[in-house]
Amino acid sequence: MRLIESILADAAAIAAVRRDIHAHPELCFEEQRTADVIAKQLSDWGIPIHRGLAKTGVVGIVKNGSSDRAVGLRADIDALPMTESNTFAHASRHRGKMHACGHDGHTAMLLAAAKHLSKHRNFDGTVYLVFQPAEEGGGGAREMMRDGLFEKFPMEAIFGAHNWPGMRVGQFAIKSGPCFASSNEFKITIHGKGGHAAMPHNSIDPVPVACQMVQAFQTIISRNIRPIDAGVISVTMIHTGEVTNVVPDRCVMEGTVRTFTLDVLDMIERRMKEVATHTAAAFGAQCDFEFVRNYPPTINHPSETEFARRVMAEVVGAENVMEFEPTMGAEDFSYFLQGKPGAYFLIGNGDGSHRQGGHGMGPCMLHNASYDFNDELIPLGATVWVRMAEQWLASKR
């Protein structure tokens, strides 16, 4: 690996900042302390900052030379609403809040890159360091855009990264086109007619209506979507009834839908509503259908993807830049990619052997109470960020 020496020299200090952030996790749009830590570090290094986008967002501005060209690098900063099972020294001090997805590490990698970029300024143009709140369900990227991110900081492209447990340290993965799915929720309330369970003919039972819908929804995947397309409909909650000898008045079903394209998503939403409405009617019941679109699919732009692939290959070798297999997980960097060209890539977090004594018994996987970010990634990720910024600003427009 071709790591930048000054970043390696600062790795321990940046790791200490990362662990401090890990010990003080904050949930979406509440990341005030985290933003303060980021802002202080940037200011100490002489980097101008802008605060307040999406409430707690921070943007650092590193300029050099006379070029009007600019590129954006993004790190997410929020934690998850879950309790950490690790007991090592930097474990969460706030029950019910935990950096279980590595956003503390993403922040640290970008801070390490920021320090080097500010000190050496081996580029002509502007690097915008985007520290984004509320990735975990709050749509912080969307809110930063609504608050004028791309108008206030007119960058040509934006890049983002996520650590990936199970992929070894020193490896990256990226893919052109769809790589993360859209995330959507539905809620269907079936209105029947309650009555005595021993005399069901006097009632309209919403339970068999719900069972019929669950089965019918899967035919949307198997019979309405082209076999070469991908989609998921998962009914994850069914709530009904209070006592065993009463047919309930209503049944509520909820779940998630994932797709890689908006066309498939449009079709699934339309067909689910048709299936739900007509199935309920066939049983003499009625239903309310609600469908909420959360994050759109994350779709990497082809030329920016190949640019990022070349930069990563120069740092770790082409054999260590893998083709990312798309996942039905979701990522709100998707909003940024709707507004600007760019790409989102993965950096290997290892197999969990980096964890200190005192880690929980669970695996070191994302959204797991035993997770911890691997500090070995800090100089590697920061090196890639620096090289990406330098080479983007030196490339042809």
C-alpha cells in the first residue's frame, strides 16, 4: 500500500478523536457535540468551516491556487439508537446510542485527509469536506441539499465511502450503476367487522384478508417484475386482535420494499395498492394503503466510478479493488448522487480481530452491538481521499 507518510504519523492522534466520538454517540439531527469536535479540529488546522446545514452539518473548505474547480468528499456522523455490548474504554457512555455502523470512523478518515490537505495543499482548486448528519433514517443528505449545500458550495462531483466488515483491510469495492437499493415502507390497515369467534359468519374477519395479501404480494415479485430486475417486498409486522374468542375489527400490516430502480418501485407501489384494495373488497372488507418512500437507490455515475477505481488501484493495487456486489441495504448518499455526479465505494473493515478485549460476544458486523470500527483504516481511507481530491482537481474538466 502506498500510504501518505504525514497521515501515518498522525494516525494515532486521529484514532483518539475517533474513539472520543465513539464514546459519545449522538442520533440523527442531534449531533451537536460531534459537530463541535469536527469544527474544532478543522479550525485548529486553519480550515474555514460552515455550520448549520441540516441543523448539525459541518462543511470544511480547503482552497488553494486560482482555479474555480471544486470536488466534495463526504462522511456521515450520526449513531444508531441501540445499546452497545462492548465494555472497552471507548465504548458508548450513553445507553441506547451506539456508533454501530462506523460513522465515527468515516469522520476520522475525512478529518485525517483534511489535516493533510490543509497542510500541504498540493492541488489547484477547492476541496469541500462534507460532514453529514442523520444518515440513519433521517435523510440528512436530502436536508443538506434543501438547505443549499450545492448552491453554497458548487462542487463538480461528490464522493462517499463506507466501511465493510468481512472484506479485508487493504481492499476496496466499487460498482458503476445501482449499488444500494431504495428504502421504502408500507402500512396497510384492513377494516373488517368484529364478532364472536365461534360465529365467524356474522363477522368480516380481517385476518384471512391479511394472509391472502401477504401471499399475493409475492406474485408481484415473481410475476410482474422482469426476471432480470430485482425487488423485495417484506411484510415484517402484523398486528391484530386482543383475545382468542373474538374476531377483530381490523388488522394492520407493515413492512419494507426495496428496489434498484425507480421504475420498478413505481410498479411495485401501484400493484401493491391494487392487490390490497381488491383483495379486501373480495372479502367484503376495506383497507387503507400507505406507502412512504424513504431513500432512493444509490446509483454510481460511470465516469466518476472509473475515476475512483483508478485512484484506489494506485494506492492498493488493482487486484485489491473489487467489483461490489449490490446490496438491498440503503444509503442516503443516494440523494447527493441525484444532484451531482459522483460515486460511493466500500473500504474493507476486516474480520473483527482488531477489537480489543472487552468487546461483546456478537460479530463485528454493521448494526451489531459488538461492532467497532477498525482504526487501521484511518490512514488508508485518508490517503485515498487526498489522492482523489488532488487527482480530480488536476484532471481535465
